[in-house]
Amino acid sequence: MPRGTASGFQLVSCLSFPIPVNSRGPKPAALKFHAVPRNASLVSDTDLSTAALDVDRLIAGDAREFEKLVVRESGRLYRVIRRIVRDDDEARSVMQEAFFQAYQRRETFRRESMFTTWLYAIGINLARASARKASRTSVLSEEELHRLQQPFVTAASMSSEWNPAKMAESTERQRIVRDAISRLPEDYRIVVSLRDIEELATAEVAEILGVTEGAVRVRLHRARKALKEMLSGYFSDLD
């Protein structure tokens, strides 16, 4: 049974801050818990979704500020994690663990990046560990990826404006594009997810992954070329 769930219910705080029940360390004393149906929305306050985050209050452990963090970031963080672990329940569980760890470790945040960037780094590291443990791998090898890129070795062969997110215009297209992305090696899949689908800036993606902006651009370029080759048999409008 995934962390934080029991009998089809998901444990969340009274402020919609998800807390996994078996995470190590004490739970925030200011937060009380109750169960809600798993398919219920974690949040409904649209004001919180656009409210600016107060990092000082986050680090101080303000529960209301963490609620704002969850309202703003849970949807996107879940999608990023889901593309790594490829399982809905596990993605939900890992997302909860990421928020909980961010709360537990909040005083270690060094303010060298945005708090949300730090949160995404926690979530992605947890998701990678989960995926390795589950061995849910059916991806292209580096050799296969290289072979896919051969028809696109020159810059002129591919439009710099091509973006996999723009391909998902229908349910069937979404399925085909999603399946193609899932076959990419993890590093490329994560970059496509963060940069093209979630539309984070290159600099922020680099901070999340702990790599240079140049490395992000290289991975994204290679991933796009491989995706374009995989998808060219399905779509005629890739150029």
C-alpha cells in the first residue's frame, strides 16, 4: 500500500498539506490530520494558488504558508514525478514524501535558489530512487538513442521551434507522445518534462538538476531529436 494511504483514503492535514504516515521524524505539531477520499481535490482555494510565497514564513514552519506551497505546486510536482515513476499511486506517495521532507528540512534551505526549485530537486531525487527500486525500466539505451538521432545530426534537419508539448493536441496524440517520452532515458525524460511540458526556464531546470545550463540544452536537444524521430512515423507535421 502506498505511503500515506489506507483503505482508499489519503491522509492529509486539515490545511491540505499531505503528510505520509510512515515518514521518519516527527510530524509538524501545528498540523492535525484527517482522511479524505483519494479522488478528492487536495485544494480549492484559488487565491492561494496565485499568492506569493513568503520564504521566511516557510522556513519558520508557518502552516498556512506551506498550504500555499502545496496549492501552487502539487499539480506540477505530481506530473513531473509521475513521468519518472510511471505509476499514479507511487507518484502520489512520492509527492507527499517530497512535501514532508521539504517541511522537515526547511531550515537547511540555503536561499541560493527559489524554494520551489529546492522542492522540485527533492521530489525528483525521491522519484529517481523510487524508479530504481521498482525497476520500472523499458527505455531506450544510449546506443539506441544515438541511432535514432542519426537522421538529425545537423541543426538544419530540425526546427528549433519544435516542442513535444505542442504535439499533444488530442487524446490519441497525447497517448503517443506520452509513450514516446516514457522511452527516453531518465535524464532526457526529466529535462523534457521540466523544460518543454512544465515550461520552466533553462536556468531553473539546471538548478533543480544540479547541472549547468549548457548540459540542460544538450540533453533537451538530444531528447527532442530522438522524440522527433520516434514520432515522425505517426505525424506528418513535425517539420
